[in-house]
Amino acid sequence: MKDVFGIIAPHPPIMVPGVGGPDAEVTAASTRAMAEAAGLLRQWNPDTIVIMSPHSPALSDAFVVETAPHLGGSLSHFRDPDTRLDCDGDPELAERLLQRLDERGIPAVDRVAMPALSSGSLDHGVLVPMSFLDPECRWRLLVLSLSFLPYADHRALGEEVAAAAADLGRKIAFVASGDCSHRLKHEAPGGYSPRGEELDSELVRLIGSSDFDGLSNLDPDLIEKGGECGLRSFITLGAVAQPAHARLLSYEGPWGVGYLTAVVNEALVGSTTPASGDKGGVPGAPEPPIVALAREAIQRYITRHETFEPEPFAEEGLPARAGAFVSLHRGRELRGCIGTIAPTRDTLADEIVHNAIDAAIHDPRFPELTAVELGDLDIKVDVLHAPEECILDDLDPAVFGVIVSSGWRRGLLLPDLEGVDTAQQQVSIARRKAGISPEEGVSLERFRVDRYA
């Protein structure tokens, strides 16, 4: 098997600005997630993108493989003729896949050989995600249609996609195009079902915990009444990219349809941690390992109630032990923040794991984080340098955090927080956090942080 990078991508035409106009802003979380996935895809730089779309012409008893050398289409059916793709296909990979499927006894047909299937024409299940992921058509494209064959056959298809790519030395990315439930609200396309939200919670839980095998074992009644769309695409991706390790990027359901975006095997792409100063990477780049560890700790606990002992960090510049704060945001809203001023664990990695879980479930200001919230969760990790005594004039809230102490009471405020522009504001907020009145005398300490995001 070859290494495969994967993406789960929603496909509502309304999220394309040329279709949705101002309404496209409603799916801003999905748009941001697709931009992040596109950045990772550019770094992966595949030879070919293989995409499975629930809306490509399909047969109930066989898979359809597109062998055309050129593919094209636009969103003109959605009143947006300007969003158009004209891509090169990959007939060689398509033919090799058909060969392997035939040898394995898996029913599959060549789309070119069946005129009724409109070979070479791209449907919106391809056009929407690819308009975000590869609008310039820089990579070859191979389109697959799902079928109503058993899930086991979809897993077998995925295995043969990876094997065919390995046969030809192709570096591929696999895009599983598909939405989640179509029945989240009364105005949804499939009408309302209370099982729609249940289905999407299960999809978020299983994909968030990288349990692609579990997708094949979902309750058939839940699948039917929940109104799934992309389940077969997701199952196929899990087999193509095995062992598949997923990270949720977003989940939302603004119009009664669930939109989930995730990346699979991003570790193959590599990781980026700047050498010094703000350690926060660049938009579209993989998360720094320290943030990825915090996210893994939260996902494993929320989806499986599982904790683990992490390996110590091997990266240069990270201390063996240190105090650390983990801050969680959804959009611009704080969703949890817990930390330690000084190290309490044997390693920094262990400090991060415990503080991340505490931020998700033990911040008294918020209810416990839910699985549905994992998809659009922003995480920052601040690793604290040793504090030093100071006076008010020594503080700069853009550079230094502050610790305010009076007897046993201590209040801490991290540096570079939105809306905190002066040392006086910084100290006042830290006083309130510690329950220290403005009239009481205090001692001050300042500290720097390395911030990872």
C-alpha cells in the first residue's frame, strides 16, 4: 500500500460565493476548514486526486470509474457558470483500478463505455469541493461513483485504489465528497427526523476518533431515518488511507444538512513549528506537534473517555517540564482555558494532555465540550517561562503575562489577549480572577510564553 492523504469534504453549492452570495457566509466554518485542507493538499502535492462523489452517475450493482482523459463542468445549474473546472483525467490509473477490481471480482464499469453516464462531465459533488481544493486544476483527477453494493465492497474498492496507485507509483490524495444528515431541521431537504442529529453525532464521534471501521457498523435504521449522504464515500476513504488517522476541522448544520470537514493522515504531510518567538505556524499549515497533542487528548477523551501517557517531546527548544495553559475557542468565543503556573507533571507532554482535557471538561465557566464541537475547535497552547518579580511599569500586556498575589490568593493573566491593552487593565483582571479587591496590596510577577496555535 502507498501512503495516502485524505480529505472529507462537504459539497453544498450554496457555500460557493458565486452561488450563495451573502448566504455563503453562513457556512464560514466549512469554508475555513476547506482552506486549511487545501493548504495541506498543496504541501502533499499529489500526482492525482481521486474523488468519490455521491452525485456522480451511479449504478446500484457496480462501481463506475471515470477513464476520460479530460473532465469538465460548471455550476451553471446553480446560476454560477463562472465556477468551472477543466481538468486532466488519469486514464492510466483508472484502467489499472478497473483491472484490479475485475481480478478481485468486484463489479465495476468504465464510464466512457456507457454513453448514458455522460463521461467527462463533473457533478456538483465534485465541483464544489474541488473549487476550494484545486480551483486551478493543477493535479489530475480520477472520479469514482459509489454504488448500493455492500459496505464491504466499498472497503474493497478503497483497498484497490491504494493498490492501483502503488502499482503505478502514483502519489494520490483521496477526497471523500459527502454531506452528513439531510434531516436536521423541518426545512431540510429530506424533512425533519430526530435521528438526524443522532446520526451526525455518531459520524463526528467515529471520524473524530479515526474509527472508520465503525462506520460500517452503524445501525441501519439510524442511517435510513437520519438521511445520510456521504457515508459510503467516508467508508471508502478509510480503506484507501489505512491506517487512517483523522482530524476534524469543522462541523455545522445551518440549513438542516450536516457539513463535516476533516483531514486524514496529515502527519504524512509533515509538521511546521517556527524556530522562535510566536510558535504559531502559518494559515493552512499543519498544527505544531504540541497543539496536535492537545487536540488528540481532547478528541480521545470526548469520543472514547480515554486518557493516555504521551511520549516526551523530542523537539528542540521545548523544556522537559514547564507550566502550560491550553485555551479553546470556537469562532471568536472562548470555550475553555485551564493551565498551570509551574510544572505539576513529569513531562511537558503530560502537562499538555492533562490541561487540555481539563480545559474541555473542567472549566467551571462552561459545560463539558461535546463531540459535535470538536470539528471547529481552535486550540492554543502557552508554555510558560519562569516568572520574575516586577513592578507595574515593567509590564507590557502584549509581551508579558502577569501573576498577581496577595497571601495565598493568586491570579494569572496570559499575555497578548484581545481587549487587554494596558498594564492597569491586565492587573485589574488578574485581581478579579484571584478575588483580590482593588484596595488590597499585591505583589506582581511577569512571565513570557511561547504560544503555539
